[in-house]
Amino acid sequence: MKIMVVGGGGREHAIIRKLKENKSIEKIYALPGNGGIAADAECVAIGAKEIDKIVAFAKENKIDYAVVAPDDPLVLGAVDALTDAGVPCFGPAKNAAIIEGSKVFSKNLMKKYGIPTAKYEVFSDAKKAIAYLETAPIPTVIKADGLALGKGVIIALTREEAVAAVRSIMEDKQFGDSGNNIVIEEFLEGPEVSVLSFTDGKTVVPMISSMDHKRAGDNDTGLNTGGMGTIAPNPYYTDAIAAECMEKIFIPTVNAMNAEGRTFKGCLYFGLMLTKNGPKVIEYNCRFGDPETQVVLPLLTSDLLTVMMATTNGTLGETEVKFSDGAAACVIAASKGYPAKYESGFEITLPKQTDAEIFVAGAKLDGDKLLTAGGRVLGVTAVADTLENAIDKAYAAVKTVKFDNIYYRNDIGARALKAKEN
């Protein structure tokens, strides 16, 4: 089989590595891929949003199955275009990808179908939003409606911060047209959990739970990032909570999308907050999370391609999806200064032997040299029998990675270990 994976980050590298375990796959193309992915797939210089070129490439190269991984091409309709061209795909159609593409849509969906989430108001006028903030409970959360590279959410601790966030998103267009509409919602408290799930629109199969670390600095300080590391499973996510989420959130969401004529097939990501009043949805994503994928897929013991194709074919209910009993930890090695200003172009030296897997996110090839080419450069993932051992192995491995201006958090998994003690 010939497989095509659309995207070029650490998530895509993790997907490609797992797909490679299937011996029926003779060739994997990555569009556009990156300098590190080039060791595991043939990279093709077509951007993830260049839908027409992606379709043309798939037809010319007789691609048997395509995996559309990032949010942008999904929201733009890449799966629809490929399917129309006769190429079966993993990922939701455009009308289902709106669950991530519009926060206004997803909040209204939850309200309509009684899916637990934070109270909220929607605004398309900055003056009205600022007037509302004069009496709104503080802290509050301001969200740009559309896609914003995972950075369109601002937690405002004061009214001044809230007003500044509205002005930045709606008037200064910090996130472009994604900020034409905003959601102002109740600030929820409790442990956060990420649950990725496979679904064919009928059956929902949650993957191993995980815990992301969004802030740039140790002890959850600094700016929000796309994620500085993850661990799996998340100790806060007990069997009882999992059962409650399945009954009140996962199945109702899939049913709601069906009722709206927007059947969702692919990976549906649930960002959850475990509040004192039960689990609530913070956000939906229409694809694998990054860097959650880098800890979840290494724990998958079933064949990934078989599971993906079952979501496309509507046979997930008859397909085995199993995960190992171990734990995984991923430490992101980033460029110092990320997510603000940072320098790139430094040579990366990787260890010749390591107990960890290294997924490349932001790097390019210059001859035979691998150079930094992004904020998040690498994800170093280790799997072990216990979470503590996985964290130790991941940090031992990340210390053997060398490039100028390397930066990583030193406390990935610390909160989870503390939770396991209590």
C-alpha cells in the first residue's frame, strides 16, 4: 500500500512511525514533512493547505489511503476533496471539522444538546464584549472563534487583562479573521485531561488519557505554547470519570454531530476539565493533539492503519483497539524564546543510541545536517512500566540532544506524580 500523511510536525512524525509497523505499507509520503521525518518517509514539498496540489499528487501517485493530520487542511475540506477524487482518508469532512474550526459552533452545539461545558457568551462587536466584561465574573476566559495555532485562548485574571484580550483579538486582529467573533466564558477550575478518541460516527473508542503542559516555563509559568510536554495516562482520569465522560460527553457529542448532519469520522479530541461539579468540555479538536499524540501512539499495541481504516469504513465497532499497561512521557526540546522570539538554523546532534523515541517537529535538512527550523524542535518520548520511569528515561534522553539555544521544561510529569501519591 501507498500511504500519504499530510502535515509536517512532531504529531505527523509519531503517526508515520506507528504506521511503519504495518508491513503491508510499501511507501509513505509526507506532505510537506520535515528534516527529521525524511528519515522515515519521502517528503514532498507541498504545503498542508495546498489542497489542489495534495489531491493532484495523490491521484498521480495512486495513493491507497491518506491521513490528514493538521487542523487547517481539515477545516478547509482536504478530506472532502481527496474523497471526491477516490482517495479514502482518515479525518473528518469539512462540515464536521467545524467542531474545532469554530468555537462559537462547538459551544452552541454543547448548549443545544446538554453536553457539560463552561457558561459562555458570544460577541461579534468589541464594544459590546467590553461592556459585558464590566460585570462579568473574573477570572474569565476569552477565546477567538477560529483556528489560532492553539494560542487563541487567553485566561484573564483581571478586568483590565480581559479588556486588553478583547481589543487584541477583535480590534488588533492578533489572530486575523479568527477573531471576528469571540467567546467569553466562565473560568473553570480542576485538573485538565486530554482524551483523544477514534470514531467512525457510530462507535467511540477513547485512547489512553494524557496531560499536556501548555505553559513555557517550569511550574506552569510563562506564556501559553502549543505544548511543552505530555504524559500518559493521566492519573486524575479514573475509571469512574472515564465512564461518566463516555455517558455524558463522548457519545452525546458524536450523536449531536449526527443529528446536525455533520457525522464525524477520524480522531475527535476532548479537552476536559475535571471540576467539582463533574467533567466539562473545555474544547474539541478535530484531529490528533500535538504533543499528546507523541505519548498516546507509542502505547498503542493495535495496528494503527487497521484502526484508521475502520473509522473510514464504519467498522470501528468490530475492530480491536488496545493499549499497553505502561506509561509514556514526552519532553519538548524547543528553541529558547519560544513561543515569542527565537533564533533558528542551529545544527542538531542526536544521540546514536537512546532508550527514547525522538519525534522531529521543527527541523530542516541542509545537506546531511539537521538544523533547527521552528519553536518546538523535537519531542523526546520514553515508554516504561511506570510513569516515574518513563519521565526519568525521557529526561535522560533529552540531555543527550544538542543544539544551540535548546530549552525544555524540567518538570514535565511532576504534577502527575504528585497526584499519584495522593
